[in-house]
Amino acid sequence: MTPPYYAVIFTSVRTEITEGYEEMAALMEKLAKEQDGFLGVESARNEIGITVSYWRDLESIKKWKQQTDHLQAQQKGRAVWYKNYTTRIALVEREYSFERES
């Protein structure tokens, strides 16, 4: 990805209820990848979950937030799967990385 672009940082603490969560998470990732403006996603979970999705612009993020299946997942998350969560939207102006050679 070449900056500038946006990062949506979703951090969460889950409830004890796991039924249906993995399937919904997989569906949301699949659907996000189909959205115009989607650039990528990274995710990790221990005590808290962190998912960072990358987007071309704010309009793409707005459309994803309003996507019908995503709205249903948000409602189910608040009702069943999450104790709490925070969503942050940040403009990425610069990036750099390291990769060890094999």
C-alpha cells in the first residue's frame, strides 16, 4: 500500500459466548474484501482482539459501515459477542517495514 490511506483500528474484549462468532468474522472479512476501496486487513487476538483494516478513503469506510450484512454483524456483536469495543480511524501518512531474508 502506498500512503496516504486510512486504517480502521477495531479493538475488542469478547464475552464468553463464541457460537457463530468465527463464521461471522470470516464472512465480514470476505465481504470487506469485495468492497470498493478496501486495501487489506490484519488481525490478532489474545486478551483483546485487534483488527486493522485499510481503506483508500473515508467514503469507502462509510460505505462499509453501512453495508447491510455488516450492520447486522455490528448489532449481533453488541448484543452477544463483545463486552466492549473501540473503533479508531486514522490517516496513514507514512509506512516502512522490515523483512528478514531467509
